Amino acid sequence: MIGRRRYRVHGRVQGVGFRAFVWRQAQRLEVSGWVRNRRDGTVEALADGPADEHEKLYAVLQRGPSLSVVERVDVTREDREIEDLVGFAIVPDE
């Protein structure tokens, strides 16, 4: 079953290639959605995918790219809207 989750990654996650890292991992895991920087210094991602792929995505978000320092990853389940997310993109900052 496909589910939607919103991830919020805290720590040193901007200016270290985090969004590109998430994009590459999402392509590998075949989840759909987007990732962006937020003004508060976090990185946010919204993803649609099966539960097992969300578990894998959560694990890679906790690790991050080599230059990052991930302090924590908050996850919320969300209802999927009528439209499905297609592909995975790096979107403009919030």
C-alpha cells in the first residue's frame, strides 16, 4: 500500500549536498515526491511510496551525506491528496 510521509531533517543539513543526496536516494528507492531547504535551517521532504521504502528512506535520511550532521528526523504520516506525486524533484526553498 502506498503511503505519504513528510520528513523534517534537523542538524547541519544545508550547504552539504543534502538535497541532492535525498534526490539520488529517492531515485534508487523509487519513491515519488520532493525535497527542499527551509528557512529555519532544516531540510523537508514529502514522499509517496510503500511502507518498506519509507523505512529505507528514513534510514538514509538519518545518515545523510558525509558532510552533514543529522541530529534528528521528524516524520509525519499524511493523507494522500487526490493527485499522486510523480517523480522526485528538488524544489525551491521555502
